[in-house]
Amino acid sequence: MPKNYSKFKKITENWKLLIAADIVVFAFIENKLSVLLVERRYAPGIGQWAIPGGFVREDESLEEAALRELNEETGLSRSSYLEQLYTFGEVKRDPRGRVISTAYMVLVSEPEKIRLKASDDAINAKWFAISGLPTLAFGKSHKEILLYAWQRLKWKFEYTNVAVTMMHPEFTLTELQKLYESVYNKNIDKRNFRKKILSLDLVEPIDKVSQELGRPAQLYKAGTKKLKIYNRVI
Amino acid sequence: MPKNYSKFKKITENWKLLIAADIVVFAFIENKLSVLLVERRYAPGIGQWAIPGGFVREDESLEEAALRELNEETGLSRSSYLEQLYTFGEVKRDPRGRVISTAYMVLVSEPEKIRLKASDDAINAKWFAISGLPTLAFGKSHKEILLYAWQRLKWKFEYTNVAVTMMHPEFTLTELQKLYESVYNKNIDKRNFRKKILSLDLVEPIDKVSQELGRPAQLYKAGTKKLKIYNRVI
DNA sequence: TTTGTTGTTGTGAATAATACACTTTTGTGC
DNA sequence: GCACAAAAGTGTATTATTCACAACAACAAA
């Protein structure tokens, strides 16, 4: 280490800082926007539901830590989308000491393929519809992070094509519309929706139809075209 | 400290993490969007220009640290706007050790009132037009932060009324337009601009005109109306 | 009073957003 | 095979919004 690092050395002494990564995981389950929560095994907030997360280790980046913790606590191993949301740095956020926490948002396309599991830190992991959240641990903090993430998601849905990353590989326009409706929390006109989506080339029809009740629907896949993306990770 | 903090204790052992706050300061100087940079006194990057910033202390939040460092390194004490941008958490960002850095953006309304000064850490502090930046310290990292901040600023100008926080308390519409043009880096039609700004009620005319060359211009002040603001700090 | 400089004002065309309801295609039960 | 249920698919008229574009007005200096 070169000279002139004296100030650095001084600052590194005498106190301890930890950084945590918290991850808001969204998926579209039974036509409802849903969030993955864990039931905490340890204090603070034993037995309460919380956003999955944990401390960053020495040899991993913030993003790596987010994905590792997510995998450890929930079994979720591959997600289609990861985006940093915000870093919370108030002095007394955590009773355990000086903890800074960076919140991430993850979007999952096929939640039914994920085997949720208990872990060292979490007694349980479970999907909750955004409209039926339980009381969360960590006072208002986790609730706020969650609502902030939802807000960001609405934004992204308006200005990018992230929505398709939450769909199955093959989907109908009606399904896609239901996802938009659950994220915006309001109804959308079918014709206007289709006009818009198709004019943006966000999706491509495939040579296949769905077979459900009623008239079969054209199936689509995600388009190759990427929308202009504004945030760093968007 | 309650029981069951064992994992926390384990993680806090054996390694050191520091968190830094970097601040991109924008002001509108001589019709040009400008950025405040400091000339580094210490390694790494001695003598090179860099975004002002420094390490967060034990007893201060991230935002407090950002503002304190800004004040220490540049003499800047009051800014009209502060917003968190992004947290960089790669493992080997900094030669001094594991450093995580949160970038902030600050907007200044009356840069000519600020007495820039040298400091412990900075030999010098100086405004640079965004189109005439010097080579920056810290490899590509600081340049990227800066360009990201500029991008974010463009966004904010489109969807909020932050622009007026960069103007003097009294300003003409032409001055405001010049600011928009310097941020967007393109020309704007005068008539359309005025129509838009006035229809949004972003500004209020005051009982005063400017006295420059040519026809006197109506002076305006910031409107009380706040635009809907989407990001956490926006 | 002329010239230079800047501020102020309006209109028409193109595009995008919104509101709105019926027909088509399939499967099922009689 | 016919009536019904269920969901998919489709078009048009109206209203906002955006954009391109140029003449005139107010003042100062010469």
C-alpha cells in the first residue's frame, strides 16, 4: 500500500460497519402480483415475515451477495431480472449495530418451478399477494422498501419491456394484460392495450395457440427488441 | 444485545469494510451545465481530478457524510437539492481495500456565491463545463458515475421541476430554457418551451423585469406547485 | 430615427391517448 | 347438430399532446 493512506487508516480503525443486501422478489402468481417473504429464525424480528436479505461477505459484490442470500433463504436460484433500488444508510436502522442496506428488486418468470425451502436464517419462505401482505419485521422499514419497489416496478412497466421477464416463455396477450393490471392495480382496456403492445414490438407471435376454456388464444414470446432503458440496471 | 446474534458476530469478524459517499455537483454557469471536481491531494490518483467524496463516519448517515465531505473538500455548504444515485459495490473498486461507494447528485442554485477552497484532501476545487471535462482519477469509475448522473438529471428535468432549483431566485424564461438546452444538449423551440413551462405552472411571474441588452424580460420565481416525484429522493 | 438585440405571441399538422361494443372461435351439454 | 358458455379478437371516432414554424413588440445605443 502506497504512502499517503494515513487518513484511510485512521478511518478504518475503531468501528465496524456492515452492509446488507435486501431483495424484493416479484412474481406473477394466480393473476396477482406477489412478493416473496421469509419468516425470520433469528432476532431481530424472530418469527416475523421479512424481505429476504443478509450481509455481504468480503469476497463478493453487492449483487452477488443479493443473489446468494436469496438462494440461501428461499432456494431461488435463477431470476430473470435484477435491479438495484436504493441504499439505506441511517445511523440507527438496525439494533445490531451500524448496518447499511442496499435494496434490490428481482423479477421471476416461473415461480412455480422454484422449490421454496427453509434455511439457516429463515424458518419458512412464502409468496404473498401484494394486496395481502402480513405485518413485516423491522418496523416500517421493510414495508417502505416493498412499497418503493412496487412503485419502481410500475415505472419500469411504463417505460420498458421488463414485463415480459415476468411472463412464462410463452404467453397470451390477455395474460400479459393481467400482469399489467395487477402491477398498476387498475383495469386496462383490452383493445388499447393490444394496440399499444403490438405497436411497440415488445412481443412476437409464435406458431402456437393456448388451449383453455373458450376460444384459443395466440401465444407470444418476448421480442428481441429492447426498449430504451434509463436506469443503470433497468 | 439479545441472543441469536451469533451469525452477525461471525460476519463482523476478520474483515473491514468502508463506505464512501461520492457527490456529483451540478450547477449552471455561463450558460453551461457544469460539474464540481476536486484535485486529489492523496493517493490513489494524486494530482488528478475526481468527484468529491470521502468515507462515512460512525455517527453520520450516508447523506450527512455526503454533505460533510462536500463542504470539507469544496467549501460548499448549502445546496438546493440532494439525491441518491447508485451504490457501487464491486469487490476490487478501490486499491485501498474493500470500499463500497454510494453516489449522490447535488444541484446548486447560486454557484457564484460559493467560495471554493482547498482542503485536507483536495489541493483544489473547480467547476468544469460538462463538455470540457479533464481526465478523471479512479479509471473509468468516476467518469461513469458522472455520465450516469447526467443521464439521471435529464430524466429529472423531463418529469419534475428540479430545473428551477438550479436557477437563481429570480430568472427569465430564456435563462431557464438555456439551462434545459444545456442539460439536454440540444436546442429547444422557444415558443413550445414557454407554452409547456407556463402550462405546467412550474414558475410564477413576479412584478419585475430584467434589465439586460435588448427588450426587458419578465422575471419569474419558482412555483409553489410540486410536480409528482417518482424516485425516493427525486 | 435607425439599428441591434431580445421578448413575446398563435396556428395548423401530425401523432398519441382514450373511450367504447360487437363478432369469432372453441368446448360442452342437451 | 344446436344452443349456450367462455374467452379471444377486432375498428373507429374523439380528444389531447407534440411539433414545426415566423412575425411583431419593446427597449437601448448609436
